[in-house]
Amino acid sequence: MDGLHPLIQFLRQINLKQDEENILNQVSLLVKKFITQPDSWFDDRFYQVDEEQGFGSHLVYENPDHTLAVIVTSWPMGRETPPHDHDTWAVIGCVKGVEKNTLWDRHDDKSDPNYAEISPGIVHICTPGDLITMRKNDIHSVINPESGVSVSLHIYGKHFNHTNRHQFDPIKNTVKPFIVRQEVVA
């Protein structure tokens, strides 16, 4: 993905051991530049969706130790992820279409790894050029509320399939691992 090569080079220069807020601020500035100029890197294959999974996940880059993952995600109309965390920081930049991101509040003491009491909290509507930042323990869900496929550029502190990522069921109050199938973009 030649068009994202400069972004990846800049990201690799960031000290990933510093404070999470500093990392989020630095990464946000870089991602903002690229999501406002998608013609330099966007490819139509990013519209492809894994129908069984409900969304597409296109791995563009990750460090050999799985840190600093760059992923392009596609959401068809009406498809939604369950509430989930990433167990790492994330910067999400909206490129095409609209995403509705709901942040979830957790109310239990986290003492039982299979149990969680969560409720919907703040909702962010993400349109092209908008950014959303996620901290390590944030829980969110995503839906494309409009017609067509929405696409977003995601930067993670560590590839989420190599963290202790979870999905949450707010009705049953359960927690279980959340692994995503991905297309590797060459």
C-alpha cells in the first residue's frame, strides 16, 4: 500500500512506550492528514466486506511484534459489531460514509473475567474527516446507519488479535474473546 507508506514511516518514529495521551495526540495529527486526502491511498478493495463476520478488516501493516497495526475497516449498511474493547489504544479516522460509534460504560468491579455490566453511553457520529480516539479500556460498538459501505482507517498500539480483546453481551452480562478475520493487503 504505497500511498500509506509515509504514514507508516511517521508512525514508526513515535515512541510507543510514552504516555497513552501523548501517543493518541501524535497519532491523531498524522491520521487526520491521511483521512482528509484519501485519493492518495484509498483502493476500492477496501469496500470489501466479510459477510459472515459482518464487516471487512484489511491489515495494511503491523510491526513484527504485532505493535502499531494499521487496518482499514469496512462496514455495510446496518451491520453492527457487538460491544467490544481493544485492550490497546486506537485512533480511528473516518474516510467514506458514516459510522455510529457508541461508547459503553462498565459498572461492575471486573472481578469475574466472564461477567460485565455495561450500558450505552456517549454516541459519536463519524463522517469523512472525523477522528475517534480509544483508550486501552474503552468499550464501543460500531454500526453503519446509512446506505452504502463506510470505510475507516484504524491505527492500534498493538494488533487487537494479539491482545486480550473482549466482546460484551449487555443482555446476558457476559464477556468472551473477540477475534477478527482479516485480509492482508500487500
